[in-house]
Amino acid sequence: MDIVAPKIEKYLIDLLPERDEALAEMEALAAKTGFPIIGPLVGRLLGQLTILSGARRILELGSGFGYSAYWFAKAVGGDGKVICTDADPKNREQALGFFKQSGVLEKVDFRVGNALKIIEQLQGDFDIILNDIDKEEYPEAFRRAVPRLKKGGLLITDNVIRSGRVVEENPDASTEAIMEFNRLIYSTNELWTTIIPLRDGVSVSLKL
């Protein structure tokens, strides 16, 4: 199920300024290999939210080869840091190459391993946490991420509409986990949440 009408999505993408070489290469790599990335429409949203919130310390739960981290690193302040996590060392190697190419390598700390274990090993709170790990782990990601957000911090999560499967009968385990996550972010008093039906659905939760 298309969340945004394809003609509308194409119209929005066609409006975007031309991306730089590193970003264009990442998008081409994703298209060639079928690797899921948030895409330029959501990427620009991440960058805008980073600037608006004045974020300086960002954690990604699930980074792939660094597409979303690129947008964060470009938008975070001069002393800012983006901590990336991914289980595949090959993704880290590719990401570091792209970060070096785009001049943001010094703003990124890329950790290899299980994101939910890594967050427990890190000290301090975060201005933004991006949740984009395995969908079955979304409820646990919620439980671990929210306490680590600063007041006024943002929990941003991708794929929360799951290609429309959240409204279908007999959802699979991944979709059920997303549906539970969505209930949690809306029913938790310390969060102010909006789900934006952009690409595959993006939730933005402000910690009050």
C-alpha cells in the first residue's frame, strides 16, 4: 500500500535541490542493492529537526551504511557528535568512506554491535535518538531510548506505518511490534508524539 500517492511523492522529490556527490552515491547504492534507506524527503526532515532543536548529541539505533547519519552530521553543530550503531562491520566500512568524502567524519562515532546493548554501554543523555532497528525490537527500543533522552529531546522512528500493514487484518510479528510501539509513544505522558505519513511513516516524539 502506498502511504503517499506516487505522483505526489515524485513531485516532492523533484522539488528537492540536487544532492552532493556522497549523498547521490549512497542513494545509487541503495537503489542498486535494494538496501532500505530513509530517502531524501525524510533525510531533510531529520536535518531540519536537528537544526530546530539545536541538537549536539545524537544516537542512531540502526545506521546501515550511514545515510541518515549523513543528514544528522551535516546539520549538527560544530561540536556535535553522531553515534552510529550497526551489526555489520561492512556497513561501518562503507559509511566511514562516505563520511570522509562528505567532510563529516570527525562528527561521527560508528559502533559495531547490537544497538540495544550499545545504548546501555554509553554514558549520558541524548538530544535526538533515531530508532530504525529490527521492527520486532521497537517496543524494547522505546523502553531503552526514552529514559536516555534529555528533556526537550526527540525520539524519531522510521517505518511506523509499515507500508500500510498497520491497518491490515492478521498483522505479522514485525507489524504487531510496530503497532505496540505506536501505542506506547502516544500513550506515554512524558512524550508529545506526531506520526507523519511520509515515505513509510515517521514518528517524532518530544520528551516533555
